[in-house]
Amino acid sequence: MMKLVFSFRKEFDSDKKSIKFIEAVLQDLKKALSIDEETYYGIVISTSEGMNNAIYHGNKCNPEKKACLSIEATKKEIIFIIEDEGLGFSFDDLPDPRIPENLYKDHGRGVFIIRNFMDTVDFIHSGRGTKLIMKKKIKN
């Protein structure tokens, strides 16, 4: 296993204000790995979408539930893990946001966006919530 060059883990309240703290962490990640702007943009959007989904859809903004963000990075890859305490959802039954009847809906694009910016995306549902695992390879 390659040596970690960046590591972060924190539990956040299920409150929309928690999202604003994530960008500072991602700025530190960008500096530590010298990430280019295009890759960084995708990381910010994907991580924000994942945390939004955990807080709003997973935890339903319940103040008694937490959302957790973990980041581990080597010089070649970054792994993001976002966990919530919600009931989960059917990963295979998400509507396609590109079809006409979904184009103007105000939600339903987050997972689609994440899948387009990250190299791999997995969802694991347990009895205690959902875990989103996103991986991004780093270009050297």
C-alpha cells in the first residue's frame, strides 16, 4: 500500500451549514497533492453533492443524526467516504435526470453528477445507514 499524503475524518451535524466547512478541507487536499483546477472542481462538486445527499436525503436533516466525511489520499488516488444514518435507497432505481420528464426537476442529479466526475462510485447500505465510496485517480 502506498503512503498516505493526506488524511481527514470528521462527523458533521445534519445541517446545511455543515457543507460550507468541506471546501476548506478540500483546499488543503488540493495543496497537498497539487491537484489541477479541473480535477479539483469535480472533487468539490462530487463531495458537496454526496454530503448534501447524506444530510438531506439520508438523515432528513435530523439534528440527532450525523454525516461523516473521510478522505484518504496517496500520490496516485483519493478515496472519499461519506456516511449517513438514514434508511438508504435503491441505487439501481434512480431516475435518469437527462430524460425529458426529469429535466426541470429541482432534485435528482446528485448521483449522476458524482458518477460523471469520479472514477469509481459505490454505495453500501447497512442497517446503520448508507456509505458512499468515491475514488479519483490523480494525474501526475
